[in-house]
Amino acid sequence: MNAFTAIPQGSDLRAEIDRLRKERNAVILGHYYQSPEIQDLSDFVGDSLELSRKAAETDADVIAFCGVRFMAETAKILSPEKIVVLPAMDAGCSLEDSCTPAEFMAFREAHPDHIALSYINCSAEVKALSDIIVTSSSAEKILAQIPKDQKIIFGPDKHLGGYLKRKLGRDMLLWPGVCIVHEAFSETELLKLKAVHPQAPIAAHPECPPYIVDHADYVGSTSGILDFAKTMPGDTLIVATEPHIIHQMQKAVPHKNFIGAPGADGNCNCNVCPYMALNTMEKLYLSLRDLSPRIEMDETLRVAAKKSLDRMLEMASGTVGQGDVGARP
């Protein structure tokens, strides 16, 4: 019998997920970019590293990570004793795809006097080849601790790296990767929207190109943008990141109005992450039922990748989950 013929529907599907969660002693993690129905049933909703750290602190036997592959790998790196399942194993990331381990190793070998700061949106293999992992919330604090004369490779996101270069005046060699979601925003359409809502501030993720970030009143990670939405004095916010974060904003401050920044076609449909969308309620149910597909990792690789993560936490542990890289300079 085909597995999909046995999948319950509607409220029965939600009930079955809850039953399996208890039976498997599982914790369900939902990234901010997941669909509202997955966010609402998750035990924790947040940014990638924040979720992995929270899961590691639980006594769960199983982690079901509704996100993308590098996020589930990070959960396995921090919780090797737990079973980690990713409902959609084909949920990748354009940043990870842009930076293969072989290419990154060759790049490092060509620049032996550089240390490598790698954005967490990369594979376990690239983490193992890096000196320090950074998040958008920790990068600035970490860079402040590195001597100004130390040469730095920053990858794989050239837009986050470029934002930090401009803000901090650090000369870094940037890997040419981009997030296809944040790359899709249109400056022309954003300015049209701003003209309609002239009093509304713009909050942007630093993965956005400079022509979007330069118009932002606040620049920060997804968690930081959510906090800004809660505390800003006005009642309308233009949001330049993946639009599913707006679900959490509406729950937190339902009296405010949140508008997704538009893409080139004048709406934000093109800014929905196609990789995140591969996770569905049905696939989550199957992953808990079958404990598959699993994230498996060689222990040597896991330990090597964990070193760069540990280095980040040593240098900037207080920033995880805060998400704030500060106001636009």
C-alpha cells in the first residue's frame, strides 16, 4: 500500500501528529518561514540556531525539524544522541548550494592567510572547514573581537557580508552566494509601497541586497524583525523578509498592520521560500510515523563542524535568538 493513502486529513491529521509526538517523545521545531499551520503546532518557533539549542535542552528522543537541511544538520550536530528527522529531505537552501565543500576548500587554500567566518546557512562540511560560524545576530559582536589586520573570508552570503563591511568598515573577501528569497525584492516596487505608506518604517533582513537594505529603518535577523514589530511606535510596518514571519507578528501584536515587501511583480508571492514550502503537515506526520527521513552524520564530521559552532557561542552566546544587528548606519 502506498504510504500516502493512509495519511489522515484535517483535524484527524493534527490529532495524529500530536499522538505521534507523545509516543515518540518528539519535539517539533518550526522555523519562522514555515506555514502558519506548522508554526502553530510546533513546540518551538524561531530562527535556526535558536531552535537547535532549545531542542538540545529538552529530554526529547526525536527532533522533527520543519525547516531546511542545514538547520536539521545543526540540530544533529548539537544533539547527536537524538534522532533528527527532516520532513522534506529535499528542502535545501540556495546559500548552501552556492558553496560546495570542494569549492570552499579550494578557496581557502588559495587564501591561506585568511580566517573563514561562515554564515550558519551552509552545510556541515563547510562548517567543518570554517573557523567560526556566525549568525546575523552574532556576526557583528564576533567581528569586533577579531584584530583589524586579520584577513577574513566571509561566506556564503555576499549581502550579509557586504552589509557588515559597510557598517563596520572591515575588509572581507566575500563568497558570492545569495538567498533567492531576499534577492527577489524589488527596489522600485518597495518605493511605490513606501509612497502609499509614508509613515511606515521598513524592516529588512541583512540577506537583502543593498538597494533594499539602504531603505530600511531597521536591519536584523528574523527574530530581530519580530521584536522590532512588537516595540515600534507606529501601527504599520513594511517587512522585507520571507512573509511567513508575519504570522508571528500578527499573533504578537494583532492591532498592527504588516505589509510584505513586494517582488518585481508588485506582490510578495515570489518571496515565499520554495525550500521551506516543501515541508507539509502530511510529510511531518510521515516523518514522525516512520522516523524517516533521518539526518545521519559521520562523527568525525560532526565534531569538526561543532568546533566552529562552539567558537561562535564562546564569542557571542548572548546574541543567539536576539537577532539584532542594529539600526541601519
